[in-house]
Amino acid sequence: MAGIFDEGRMMRVLEGCVPEGETVTAGVHGVTLQINQKKTSVFDVYVGLTGSSLLVAECEERQYLNGFYRVPDLRKAVAEDLGTCIPLAQIEKCEIKKGIMGAVNCSITLRDGSFLKLQLPKRGGLGGGMPHHGEYRERIIERLSSLHG
């Protein structure tokens, strides 16, 4: 798991999601909390920002909560459930709330009714592998806060 807290690796993963002609301006490690208000899921993701898009990409195999146990999801269906590039213009509203231990929860509703809840932790892991986490996290929060709600 320590490998997911590598800023260089994160940027390479996010660059694979960037729309043509744009660049990643911020990227952090985050966690999904819920997808489409139907599924409670938890998996590690990289959350990035370009001039016109929010990027969300898996950084390891995701898991669904099933009762008391985490059950691996082997479908690898990110595009079906979540997408990796969300145009900021498609975000209807984004509610930002304080989470536990300094984390921030972002509840994002898209114009088509899709829903995504992300958590952006205060720190980017141990060992200094994500030296720009705090700066990038604030940039992402600021941009999402400016969107419709």
C-alpha cells in the first residue's frame, strides 16, 4: 500500500485520464465513500484537477462493504460506475464537509443525477512520498467549493 503514496506514480496515473490539451494542476490521494447513492464502497483513488475537469482514478483494487466485511470487487468497472474524467461543467453541486481527523468529505452530484462522495485526507501518507499533498488538496477543495453549491 505504501506505493500508492508516491506523487510521481499518482501523476502518471492521472495523466492517463487528462483530456487532450490539458494538464494536471493538482492531484491527491483520496478515498471513495459512496457511488451513485446506491453502493457504499471504499477504495483508494487519486483525485486530480485540470483547468476544466475533475479526475478520479483507482490506485488499487476497490472493495465494497458487505455487512461487516470488505469484499473485493473484481469487476474493474471504474468507467461504468465512476468515470475517470468528469467535466467540471457537469457538476451540479458539491457539498464540502469536515470529516474525521482533518479529512474533508466532498459530496458531488452531477447534472445527470450521478453521485460520488470522496474523502480527501489531511495528510498524503507517511514517509514524504506526496510532498505537495496539502497544497494540492487545498487547490482541489477551493475549486470544488466554487461550483454550484
